[in-house]
Amino acid sequence: MPTDYYSVLGVERGASETDIKRAYRGLARIYHPDVAEDKVAAETRFKEINEAYEVLSDPQKRQQYDRFGTVGNAAGPGSGFSSGDGISDIFDMFFGGARGGGGGQQRPAGPQRGSDLRYDLQITLEDAFRGVEREISFNHLGQCATCGGSGAKPGTLVTRCDRCGGTGAMRSVRQTPLGQFVTQTTCTKCGGEGTFVPTPCETCRGRGRVERSRTLTVKIPAGVDDGSRIRVSGSGEGGARGGPPGDLYVYLSIAPHRAFRRDGTDLYVDVPIGFAQAALGATLEVESLDGPTPLTIGPGTQTGSTFRVRGKGMPAVRGTVRGDLLATVHVSVPTKLTRRGRELLEEYATIENEHGDDRTFFDRVKDAFRPD
């Protein structure tokens, strides 16, 4: 009785190519001889799965099978694997791309660039406003000065690994009913380097790099914001086998300020004012990062009002434009009054009452300076 290839893969007769490929991959993960526990039974089952997939993944063979129930000898046992993507994917999944009689060879590793380093640096808002230079110290792996990064004792040579022949990998070939399989593992003698150091450098012990402390000066431009990153080229880890060094990235954080809040290039500040200043208007001096700045408020200013002072914010990192300073005023009510001050306020309250306002003086003050 002809084999029902759809049943073998567990799909319906109208299944799409994607469904067939997905079913094949799922079964291969279970019944491939290299992963199954019962390898003898798995080989038989895996042959059936491959036979079914070879037919159903080929549009012409599938059409012939759907019409006549067979595809002649093309799909018989031992016909070999099809060239479909599914089988290629399965081989890659199990053997990492090394398959059938050849496989790729791992090349000897040459000079490699060193790793990048990160340094976190906190600065003040004043530092970010003016720009500053900071000296930082850190430990990193630098190229060994004794051997020049080769790892070999001066006067000796680095040789090709005799175990892997300089490929950095060990290969093994197995014959199975499904064909020839090649597996590849990292060489245990050279660790995948492809080279071996018979006489290691006494300073770095054959590693080619040593840990050392380094101090350098980082220039921080004016206008940097929290989270800004500064790249210092060539100041990272030393490269392996004489390779170039990596880079150092300095990540900036800005400490909270006692007076200012920042939003981009704008600065925000709270300014306390007196009752008389709010009622009569005044010219004040408000704090900014480059010194006291005059601010004029009009008569009847309400608490919570915000005034913009152009060009008194943060500088932009690129360009000459500066942000603004936004000053929010808050009326400060005195907790203690002098005798004369109380007399004057009571006189003011009397005048207001004569003009027909029945509210108490303190109610009117409260209402006058209540935020909108």
C-alpha cells in the first residue's frame, strides 16, 4: 500500500508549503538520529519523514503524487535528500553549517580589535553650562609592552597549532545511513586561535595583554545634557594578537541642582516675592547660571505667574543659540508683622471696606494671590 506522505508529516492534504516545512522541521528535531535516544528506530522514522518531505516540498512531485498516489522511483528509499531549504536548515540547526564531506574550515584568528569600555561620570549643572575638563582614572587591558601583544617571549616565535593544523577547529567525520556527516568543535589546545605559544611571555603569561591603570583628561563641551556620551578613540581595551584598541565611552549624568530645573536648553527657577512687590510691581534680581539677572514684574502680579528671560538658559552643544530662563514668582506672606506694618495693613483694610467689599482683608489677600 502506498505511503500517505501527508500522514507521515501530520498535515492536511491542502497544507501550504509553509505548513509542510514547519511540520518537517518539528519532526526532524525529534527524530534526527543525532538527537533521538532510540537511534535505530529514529533512523527508520527519519527516512520516512525525509521521503515525505522530498515529495511534498517539490510542486511537480506533489502534483504527481496527489494525482496518481505515487511518484515512481523518485521518492523511493535511498533516493537522497532534496535540495529544498528545509533540509539545509535542519543541517545548519544540528551541525552549524558543517555537513557532508567538506564543511567550512575555521580560519586562524588574526589580530582582533579590543573591546570598548564605559565610564560613568557625574558633573554639576554649572559644569554643563560652562564646559569643563575632568581627569578620570580606570583599569583596562593594555597591550603588553614586553612582547608587543604577541604573547611570546622576546626572541621566540608563535607557531601554528600542531593539533588542529592552524584551523582552530577539530573536525570529525561519521558515516551514517543518511550519508556522511562532519562535526566541528573548537580546538582544545589553542582554544580556536590556530596558533600556539611554546614559550610564553613572562610579563603577560602568553595573553598578549596586561591589566593596567590609566589616567586621562576628558574635555566636556558646554551644553551637554544628562545621558550624553563622549567617545575617546583608542582608549578602550587593548586588541588581541596585536590588534587595535577599542574606544572609551564616557557617559555623563548631571547632579540635581538646588535652584534650577532643566528642560532641553531652558531653565526653570522659582522666585519668592513680597506682597507689596506683587501689588505695586517691582524690578527684581533673579538667579541665573551666569550671575544675577534683572526681572521686571508689573502691578497686580499673581502668584504662580511665569516670566521668560530670553537667552539666559543653557547653551546648545552645537551652535551659539542659548535657551531661556523661566522664572515663576510666588508671593510670600509674612508670618510676623511689626507694629507699624500691622497699622498700615489695618489702614489698608479699612479703606477697602469703605469701598464696599464685605470680605475680610485676609480673604482678599488670599484671593488675590490664589493661583489661576
